[in-house]
Amino acid sequence: MINIQKLATNNFLSSLDLSSEEVIHILELAEKFKNNELNISCSNKVLGLIFDKSSTRTRVSFQVAMSRLGGTTIDLNPSTSQIGRGEPIKDTARVLSRYCDALAIRTFKHSNLEAYARWSTKPVINALTDLEHPCQALADFLTIKQEFGRLKDLVLTFVGDGNNVANSLILCGALMGLEVRIACPKGYEPNIAIIKKARKLYKNNDMLKITDDPINAALGANILYTDVWSSMGQENQKREKDKDFAGFSLDNDLVSKAKTDVIVLHCLPAYRDKEISDEVIESGKSRVFDQAENRLHVQQALLASIFS
Ligand code: CP
Ligand code: NVA
């Protein structure tokens, strides 16, 4: 038997809103949900989904997670609600939190997510902002734990843009004690404030490396991870970024530098033969579909904890 522990925080805006013990607990719960060993009912609970950007995995995994918990979701499409007309966040948040029991929000500016959290009287979950993607990091860490049976004494190398996904990997890595290496072209480093927070958590400075040398970063890695070079909202930079990121593709050459039992992760959606080669994403080392499936299990665990 496992008791569902209430989270100390009301909101999940950042990977650092959870303690390492809470992450371990959520991963344990997620494994139980995955193995059909846990039957938790959150009937009558309603999760509102506000997505200002497109989504397949996050939206559907939240919908299925709520359905498996016996609750429901309402998809508040900004273009058919008054959100798209520019109703102030402080009004939308106060109204929606009188109907819904929690809100999962995908938006551009992280400060907008924080504004929702400030005005909502119900928990707010980050479903991706320009700064962080903490639900993704939980699924990534579950995938790593299931592969290696542990989270410590592992090297996770992220190759590509120092974006929201990289930021959450850095924070979650610092929380859980993994060595994280980020290899990105000069000028595309992760957010400075995120790096500072992570360095504070790590006892040892060598546990977080930011470099523009992907080959060196891949040497001895247990996990190789990449994401799109141009995130949602950066479409107009695509041509320039494609040039700047030459040499930063996760291809077989790079995989050969890592440990022989390396696994390859990508949060998806992917541009094949840009940030990752088709060969690598389809190879036996790729765990991208287990990783995508794990979105469902960790979010079900997160919701069960929030509603407990
Ligand atoms: N990885 C991820 O968040 O995918 P979606 O954009 O499809 O939700
Ligand atoms: N970095 C990507 C992740 C998509 C899931 C983006 O923000 O578009």
C-alpha cells in the first residue's frame, strides 16, 4: 500500500516547487499507476486546461489522467473563450477557479503563469511556458529511473537549445543529484537565473556543465537528450537557428561517444534530421515513446497528490 502525500505547495509552476522527496513520491505513485496497482478516485474534480500554444502530449495526457481518476477536464480554448479577446488574467483566474478544482496552463511568458497562480484560488500547474516545462521533466526522470533503476550517479547530456525543456532538466537534475551537461552554441545558453538556482542546490560545481562542445559533453553520458532548435513562438528565428545549430544534431556519431548502454530522449515533437537523426530516434537506444507515455503516469500521480 502507498499513502498519497499532500504536496507542500499549492502550485506546480517550476521543477523547484517540489522537494526531492516529493519527486520520489510522485515517481513511485506514477509507477504504481503505470502498473495498474493503484486505484485512486478524484471523482467530481474538474481540471481546466488553458493552452495558448499547441499541444498533443500534454493536453491529451492531462485529459486521460483526469478521466482515469474519475474526474473531467474542460478545454478552455483561448480562441473560443474570452481569454483570446484579452480578458485580464486576474479576472479569468478568479472566475475559472470558482468552477474548476485546478488549472493546467500552457502559455508564453512565465510571468503570465505566475499571474494566474496569484489570482487563482485553486492549484495551477505549468503545462509549459517559455521558461520551464516541469511536467516533462517528471516524465523524463521516471523514464530514466525505469531504465537505470536509479537517478544518482548518472550523466544526462542535453544537446541543443538552452530552452524551457533544458531549464527544467537542469533544475530537476540539481534537485535529484544527476550530473547535467548542456551543449549549445554560444548565445543559446540556458536561462542565467535557472543556472544560478541549480548551482546553489548542487554541492559540487562540476555537476552542471554548460559548453559549446557537444562531443565532449557526450563522452561517457548515460542519457542523451535533445529538443527542437526553435521552440513555439520562435518560428521567425528558424532559418537563423538552423544555421547556428549546425553540428548540434543528435546523430549516430554523437551516440558513439556516450556509454554503450546510453538511452536517447526527446520530449517530442521532433524535426527528424535536424536536432535528431531519423536513425537515432528509431534506434534501439531511443526511449522517446516510453517517455511520452510516462507523461500520462506522472501527471496522474501529480493530480492525485494535488487533489488528496
Ligand atoms: N512534449 C510535449 O509537451 O508535447 P506537446 O507539445 O505535444 O504537449
Ligand atoms: N521547447 C519546445 C517544447 C515543446 C514540447 C517548445 O517550447 O516548443
